[in-house]
Amino acid sequence: MYLHENILTLINIIDEFILRLQINHTIMEAVAEIVKITIPSLIVFFTAFFLLKNMIRNDQDKRRQEILLQNARTVTPIKLQAYERMVLYLERISLESLLVRVSSPEMSTSDLQSAMLTAIRSEFEHNLSQQIYISPQAWEVVKNARSNTIKMINNEADKVKESAPSIEFSRQLLSAIMGMDKEPTRVAIDFIKAEVAAMI
């Protein structure tokens, strides 16, 4: 009887062990199946994710380049127009051009000096907004040309009596221009031409 109970207990233990093994085997098979499905799915997911990420990045880069190109197409003509206006301004405030435009025989030296300075300031104020479109260096060169031209007018006016006819002041200015290598406005025009040439 005692032996019989031990054998039954042993059989129960073996049955339980076999059952557990079967359960574990089933679990292992289920895990293996899940792994077989999950790993390829993860590979496909990450491949698709990186491909989409690269496509989106390439698309964004392409759009950014298109926007830059569009901006260049829009802004470049405006910038070139600003440089053109600066050259025109410099040509108009060159001493020879000013003398031709504002002098008249009945003027005195002080009248001509005043008219020239007024024309320079008026032209400058009219073109102030162009500094937005030209480089800071070009704008500085334009301002220096303006200042040096004003200084030259004032210096040469001091050498002639205020009440003297404007023709004497004109001769004095033309003589000063002849003594220079380059008029201030010509230096600025050359700088702007070089900058525009580098742009296009």
C-alpha cells in the first residue's frame, strides 16, 4: 500500500512535470512565433521610418532651395536697381555735374555754394531708402563721397569772396578737380561697379 501510494505520487509528479514541459514548450513556441513576426515587422517599420525621414528632409531641402532661388529672383533686380540709383546719385553730385545743373551767371559764390549743397542734401535724402538693398560697405563709400564732396565745395568756397561772381567759384572748383587723381564720387562709383560685377 505504501509502495503503491509512492508510485502514484511519482506518476503524478511525472505527469505534472510533463504537463509543465508541454506548457513551457507551447509558451516557447508562442514566443518564437511572436519573435518571428515581430523582428521582420520592426525591420520593415524602421526601414520605412528612415526612408520617410530622408524623403521628408530631402523635400524640405528642395523647398528651402526653391524659396532661396525665388527670393534671389525677386531681390536681385531690386538690389541691382538700388546700386543703379546710387551710381546715378553719385553722378548727379559730382562737381562737374552740379556746376552744369545749378549754376547760373547771375549767382554769387555764396549762392552757388548754397545751391550745390542743397542739391547734394536733397538728392541724398531722396535716396536714403536704397541703403536697405546695398551692402553696408557700399553705403559707407557713398556717404564718404557725399561728405568729401561737401567738404571740397566748402574748402574751395573759402578761397573765393562770397560776393564774387559764381564763375570764379566754378573755375576754382574745376581747378581743384583737375588737381585730383579721382573725384570722391568717381572713387565711389568704381567701388559700386566692382561690387555689382562680383554679384552677377
